[in-house]
Amino acid sequence: MQIPFTSDIDLLLIGKTGTGKSSTGNSILGRKVFKTSNNVQSETTKVSWEVCEYRNQVIKVVDGPGVGDNRMTSEEGINLFMNAMEFAVMANTKGYHAFLLVVQFGKRFTNEDQDTIRLMKQVFGQDFVRNHCILTLMKECEGRIVLFDNVTKDAHKKCQQLDHLLTYVNALKLRGDRYTDVNFKRCQEAREKVRVEAKKPMIQDETMCQISLILQRLSQIQGAFHSPTQLQDLQALDQETQNLVRSISEQDKGTGALSDVVHSAQAIQRTVKEAIAAHQRVEADKVKVQQQEAEMSANLQRQRDEMARDMGTQSKEELNALKRRLQELEEESARDREERNQQLAMREREEQTRLQTMTQDNERTWVDIRIKLDKEFFNSIVNVTKGIFTTIASWFSKQK
């Protein structure tokens, strides 16, 4: 669906819900066509438009979706806003001469406002404010501004403030660089990153649960170091960690928003792979010891066979010497066997200790990550609570 009708000037209104965005659109059009609301929970995702003629110019005003309300922190809210903004840009195929960023006069420019600007830069591109934006104030700010009084009845004042706005718009228009769907498409990766970041808390929570279970099973497998099924158990765990890393990477969609989550899962995966490698090294050592034992046994058997053949031809002294030599070889073989077994046992203990240390390090790291995430979650709850009380206080002040 496209917005019909050609126009000389195309404007897109953007801003937080409840700041007077729609009222500003009505002031530009000279009549009430956009529905206004101060309710931050009102519908933020609708896009509507209207045109007017002013000083022989046809002005098209598109009232974009609101941004910055409580739902903008949720995946659903982010997706609704993104889809509406995409519709607003794609629907007006010629593009826009200017974005009118509406903020509220009489209020401090808060961290939430900064976050709103950051989100819109991710939607439209980092240069959209510099190249396409006019800051339209409903109450106080510094910079390139147009002060609009949306409640005045003074016709001269209405024309004066609209002329002031069009001065800025025409200056941007003369540069000949509308913001079009081409600009919008260039920012697809940044918008995708915003969508992924909206899902990040949920993905982190799921990943934390999975990694906790993987670490638990890894500890159990390491505790049964000599279990005949240890290798199969580790390989199954390795496949599980591979699936986890792949799943997170696919959800990241190449944006890098989940890089810290991916790195955490990869660290666990490396530990599991190292456990498999350690098991294989120990098994290789066992095979080597068995081969050496077999060679020593074969050598002793050859000595016994030679002594048996020489029994009838050797003198008593020579036979006694052969017996002593055979006994020495058997004692030497026993000592070598004991030494090899001790070395093998020591190697197993070293591998087991190293793996336990790696697992414990991963567990401590993961606990630190959980503490950090819990702190961030707590801070977000505090900020949301502050926002609710601020909204309530603002509402009461307006009632006085």
C-alpha cells in the first residue's frame, strides 16, 4: 500500500507518544485531522497522513508511530514500531524532505529521550538527524528548532511559525537529498540488531538455564572419570553445546547483538571439547602402556623359551645364570609396569584436575554473568517504576 497524491513538500512526524506530535501535524495542516492523545499506553504503531496547500505549495504530513513508551522495551513493541516505521517510509515512495522530531517543551531532555534518539538512528541511519531532521519543540531545547504553539488562536502566529518551519524544510529541500526507501534499506542491519536486542533478555535467560544444566552434567561426567560410557556422554554433551551455539548464532542473525551470549556458550563448548580431548589422551596413554606391557611379556616369553631349549646343552652354572637373568628380567618388568601404571594414574589425575579447574572457572564466570544480568534486570525494574511514578505525578500536576 502506498500513500497517494503528489506534493511539493513531504514531512514525516516522529517522536514519543504524548509529546504533541499529532498536534504539531494538525498545526501544520491548519485543521484537526490527526487524533491526539497524552496517554503513553495509546496506540503507537498507526501511520496516518494528510495534505494541505500553503503559499502555493502542497504539503504532505505523515504522522508516524510514537516511540519511547513502555512497550518500546519489549520485543513486541520494538517489532510493531519497526514495522510501522517501515510502512511510513515505503508508503511514500518519493521519500521525505524532512523529519520533524517532536519533543516536549518545559521538560528536561532525559536519558529516555536520548534512548529514543538512539533507537530512531538505528531505524533510519546514524546521519538522519544531521541530514534530514528538524527539531520541533513543544516546550524547551537548544539547537535548530521551531517553536510551535498548538493551542494559539492567533492566525498571524500560526502562519509565522509555519513559515519558520518551511524555511528549514526548503533549505533541506534545496540540497536535493530526500530521505527515501533507499536510505531506509541501507539501515536494515541496524534495525535487525534492534529487533534482536529486544529478544536478548529472553535468549539470555534460556541460555543461562541450558548452560547451568550442561555444567551440572559435565561435573557429573567428570566425577565418573573411569566410566565406560564417559566418551559417549561427553560427545552427547558436545553435540548439545554445538546446537546451543548454533541456535544463538542463528538468532543473532549476524548483528553481533548476542555476541556476549555466544561467547559464553562457546566457552562452555571449549570446555566440553577439552574434556573429550583429555579422555582421548588418557585412553591413548592406556593403549601405549598396554603395548609396552605386551612387548615386555613377549620378551620374557622368548627368554623362557630359549632357556627351555638350552636345558639339555647347558652346564649347571650356565643354567643357573640363565635363571638369574630371567628372574632379573621379570623383576625389571614388574618395576617398569608399576612405574608406567603410576605415571598413567598421575596423568589421569592431572587431566581430571585441569578439567575440574576449567569447569569451576566456567561456573564462576557464569555466576558473575548471572549476577550482572540480575542487577541489570533490577535496575530496569527501578527505572520502569520511576517512570510510572513520574507519569502519575505529571498527571496529578495537570489536574491541579
